[in-house]
Amino acid sequence: MRHFLLATVWVWLMTMSNTNAAAMPFYIGTYTSPTGSQGVYRAMLDLETGELSKPELSGSAKNPSFVAIHPTKPVLYAALEIGELNGQKTGGVAAFSIDRQTGALRPLGEPQSSGGQGPCYVSIDASGRFAMVANYGGGSVAALPIGDDGSLSSAVAVDKHSGSGPNPKRQQAAFAHSIVAAPGTGYVLSADLGTDKIYVYQLDADHALVPAKIPSVSTDPGDGPRHIALHPNGKFVYVVTELTNHVIAYEWTGDTLKRLSKTPTLPADFTGNSTSAEVAVHPNGKFVYSSNRGHDSIAIFKVEANGALTTAGHAPSGGNGPRHFAIDPTGQYLLAAHQKTNNIVVFKIADDGSLASTGESLSLEAPVCVKFVQQE
């Protein structure tokens, strides 16, 4: 379980001089504009009160939408949703060193090509050797080597997905939407919204992403798989489907993903338009959460003994368009980021997994992603 947590948050090795021991820092990726957000922001969550500090600009960048933290180095990585980099029609991936005292971000070298257009997701493998990125517009995934100082080199592997799905408006081509490494397995999973597939790769020391002998897994036609969450025990995988609003539970057998359940993210009586966005597992492994844009809620699921999910309720998310949310590493709070209403709302997580709004929130234009940094 510790390795899983370290793949998501960097363990803070020094106590920051400007914070108290109960404060948990987090970074916010945004869509930028001339009069709005200007890059990656940082704020603090008080673990005793649930209060949030005012967000401060930590690093300037254009559309650093999705961010990731290195598992052992004080480095943040951002997927840059830009149309051109160095004269090429491609998105970018940027590395920033994190100041241990202030949390400020400093660019580590120049941004590298993401290997395709519209990068929407970046993650770091558990060993910290590669930054992996999913390019929505290009329908491809790529792996970029990470140097000793945390800086990035150009991609050593780019794999372009192919195919389409039955939804003519959303699935006319491949649209890679996420990519995550399964700790301890050597495998990498990528969800493609356009092709209704979970692609399986291996991380090779020399060539990074290599298509695995294990075949890709198809969801039901029209599902539009979007994001992937891994259970702390390493045995279960959860995939949220954007277009049909479900969370699919799989058992990772080592040879394939065995489907366990497919559970709706929306109440049975809801008749409006909504699309699912994020999925996450509580650190204790007992609950799974997903967000609904349209219904504007956080769906709550109970994890059964065999890894399957059952619906445990819904909580209004406190804004419009909850594109992303994050659970703090201690498991006490959930922060829901709303792209359309420009706010991040704090929820207290009860022992039964239910959510209660604390009434605490912050304002920031177009928040896309929230990532915590754990302090010791």
C-alpha cells in the first residue's frame, strides 16, 4: 500500500517553514487565460479544521491542465494542452522543481513534446523513471525518461491507438484519456475513450512502453472509458466510463483484467445529461468515488470483499462540472474541483464513506486537477 501512495504523492522530506504540522499542501492544474488562471497553483488544507488557504500561483505555464508529483523527488510534472511546441503540432510535458521551503515551482529545462495533440493526463511510474502521458487529440500515449535531477528527455516510446466506437459524436477516432502504472506488476494501463478499450503495456528499461503480451480489454460498446483507479491491495482496478456513466470493477489476475461488476454512477431516477469524469479509491480501500458532470455530484461506492462495487449514495458536489477531485492521503477529506463554476469544495469523509460538505471552498478559474503533497 505504501508504494501505491508514493506513486500518487511525494513524501515531503522537510517540514516547510511557512506551514504548521496539520497543513497539507496541494497543487492545482488549470486552464489558463489572459485574465484568469496563469499556471499551476498551490494551496493548503488544514487537516484539523478543513479550512483552505488562498491559492497562490506557484509556476507559470500555458494550460498545465493535469499534474503529477514524482514519488521520491521534489518535482511536479504538468501536461501542457497547447497546440504547438517548437514549431510542431503537438502538446507538451513540463517538469518543475518544488522549493522545499516555499513550495514554489521552478522550470527544469524546456518542455518536451507529449508525442501527440491534446495531452490530458500525466502520471509517473512507481520507480520514478518515466513520465507517461495520454494524448486525447492524438489518440496516443508516450513515455518520457526522467533524469536524476527530475528533468525530462524526449519521448522514447509513442504508441498510437487506432479504431473508433459507436458514438458518432464522441468516438469517431481513438482518444487516449489516461495512463497509469500498476505498482509491482511491471504493467501500464491506458483507457481510450474513443475505442472502448483498456490497453495494456509493459515498462521496459530500454524502450519504456512496450505493448504487453496480455491483450487489451474491451469495455461495452459506447462506454467511453476515461480514468483508471488502482486499489491499494494491487488486485483490483476501477475504470470510470464517461459516456455511459458507470464504474467498472476488474480483478487484476496477472494475465488479464477479469470484470467483476459494472455499477451506475447516477441515481436511477436521473433523466438529464451527465458525463462521468474522475474515479478514486479511498486510502483504506473500502470505498470508491466518482464524479458526475451534469448531475454535479460525487457518487459513493462500497468495495465488496471480492472487489466488486455496490452503490452507497451520492453527494452534491457543490458546483458545476466536477471534472476532478482528490482525497487527501490521510483519508479525511475530499476536494472537488469544478471547471465551470471555478471553485474547489471541501468534504469531510465519514467512517461509512459518506460525504458532508464543510462549507469551505476556494475560488480559482478553471481548475482541472488537484494533487496532494504529503508531509512527514
